Amino acid sequence: MTHEQYQEAIDWLFVQMPNYQIDGQKAYKPGLDNITRLCAFFGNPQEKIKCIHIGGTNGKGSSSNMLASVLQEAGYKVGLYNSPHLIDFTERIKVNGKNCSKEFVFDFIQKLKKIPEDIRPSFFEFTTIMAFEYFYQQEVDFAIIEVGLGGRLDSTNIITPLVSAITNVQLDHQNILGNTIEEIAAEKAGIIKRNTPIVSGDENEGVKNIIKEKAHLENAPLIDATAIHTHLTSDLKGNYQQKNIRVVLGIIEELKKQHVNISQENVEQGLLNVHQNTGFIGRWFEFSKHPLTICDTGHNQAGLEYVFSQLNSINRHKHVILGFVNDKKIDEVMELLPENSEFYFAKPSINRGRHPEDYENLLREAKIFYKIFDSVQEAYLSAKEHCTNEEMIFIGGSNFVVGEFLEKNLEIKE
């Protein structure tokens, strides 16, 4: 298989299958009927692996990568399923920090032709079964499965995990999950399974109660991660990571009760070596020191609040590159923008990418210093040209903005 053949197969996959990341709501296929039939067609590999399920609005990626790193330090072979990818499709499915092989992806895409026509999987459903099959073939000790969108009706909710976790509940994807925190919390709580421990990391009392009620209904032991006190830190920077660390510690305690052997040293080293162990990037990722250049994939209101608050705590003039997708409420973002900054608004290069000209009236109203660009790379090159070493550059607003920036500027090590 050549690189060209692999790329053709991936391109075909993106074209053939409705993909939420690219096409938005019309590609979202709620419900478990399709994924149930798809998994059955492939022999139900998800029933042959030990899974840990992680949902929530923000922090799923960070928490699942921290947990993978800890389990790797403890000597286990760990599968990790995250989405979306930043640079290459294979990032979505990893074992011990190594992306799944392009050969496997290529071969699995060929099997699409044998799927009964009436199943018609979405892109995410097909990627999910691909992950289950890869982890089964690789004989992982544990597979950490990140929820794609929501919980109750998400394709990943077909698994029977050892333990589940909900990092937090914030407003995001309201057009699909509901307009209130309470409605979204009910969707997220849909991953709570009968007699299966659930770790909850949200501090909102209303959210806590919804998770508590569902846990009670399912006779699921509830662990309130907000009550866990720790001084442990991680190499994943970002003030918000402290909340994710508590969720991870809650999961680890539950695994230890199930006789999974994890030492305190494994925990400490795992949290400190996430980048090295899992290859995870994108959250408060330091791209360069001169000038200080930070990327962060935080993209909903709560995620951006955390990120912009941290930017405000840095006493430097900032060059802030932002881009958004079509369903983003730009007016909410305008209220949060960091101080002491000049802004470079760019269009992410995907179908859902929104051109800043569409919301320029809001930029004018915000009375900020801004420029508009047709691409993320043009914005970055302009920011770099105007930024001194005493200042800093920030890139964010969307997974796609960060992915586009890294694809163009990060040397990919195969």
C-alpha cells in the first residue's frame, strides 16, 4: 500500500460517509441501532475488550490521555480512541501512544464494500467499529473510549465499561443535545450503565443531581471527583487540567478496587509524561518559546473562558489567531476576548469553516484591533511578522484551526 493509496482511501471515506466534523448536524446519526448492527457484522469486538468510557463537554481528550499515560506507566497495553484528529486520521486510534497503522485503516476501509447497504454507517460509526476491531486485534489490556457527541445516543455507548466518567457539562452542540445545561446533562448521563461505577467531575449542583439520580436508577456507584483533593500536576498545561486530574484519579481509584495494579509512582509519572506516552497535543500546547506560541483547541464558551482567562494572566502583548465553524455563537465569544491583544480572524479550511467577513459587524462593535484572513496560515505568518520575542502568539477557537496550523508548521515524526 502506497501513501497515495492510503490518502485515496481516506478521501473516499470522508466523501462516502456523513461526517459531523465537516458537514455538521446533517451528518449526526443519533441512536444505537446502526452501530449495534455494524458491530454484529464485525463479530462484536467491543465485547472482547475491557473498556473505560469517558464523556463530558470539555476535558474528555485530556482526561483520557492522562489515564492512558498512567496505565502505560503501570505496564499495561492501552488502546485510546479520541476524536476529532488534528493532522492525520490515524491519531483517532492509538495503542500505547502509537497511531494505528495506515495499512490497517486502508484494509478496513476496503471491508466497507461488504457491509449490507441498509446499514449505511456515518463516518463516526465506522470509525468507532474500526477502533474496537483494532484494539481487539492488538490485544490491548484496556481500551479508553472517548464519547463522540453527547452520550445517550452516541455510537460509543454500545460498550459495557469497567468504569465511566463525565468530566463536566457545559453548553455546546445545543442544536443537537438541548438548550439548557440540564437537558445536556441528561444526555451526557446516558452513558451511566447498570452497576457500573461513574466518576463525575462537574461542580454545578443541578448537574450533580441529574447524574446522581441516573446513577441511583442504575444502581451505579457514584464517585464525586470534585471532592478529591490533590497536589499532583501534569505536563499538560492549562489551569483547567487540575479538574481533569481529579476525574482521572477518581477513575484510577475505581480500577484499583477492581484489582487493576497501579502504584502511586505510576500515577505521578503518568500525569507528568502524557505528551511522551500518548503523543497528545492541542491543549495549551507550547509550539515555540521565541516568540512564545501557544495553541489550544478549546472551542465552546466554557472552554474559551478557561483559555482566555489564562491568557489574561500572562503579562505580554498578545497576537491572537482565531477561527470558527458555522454553528459557533460569535457574539458570546466577543464578550470573552482576552485583553492586551490584537486579533487575526481566519477561515478554517473545511466546509463548516466560517469566513470572518460573515461576522465582521460583530468585530467592529467589539471595538478591537483586528485583521481578517482567508486562511489560518496567512494569519499566522502575519502574526509572526508583527510579533516580537517579548510578545506572544495564541492560536485557537476550533479544533480545525489548531489542526490546520500544526499540519502546516509542525514537523510530523512518522
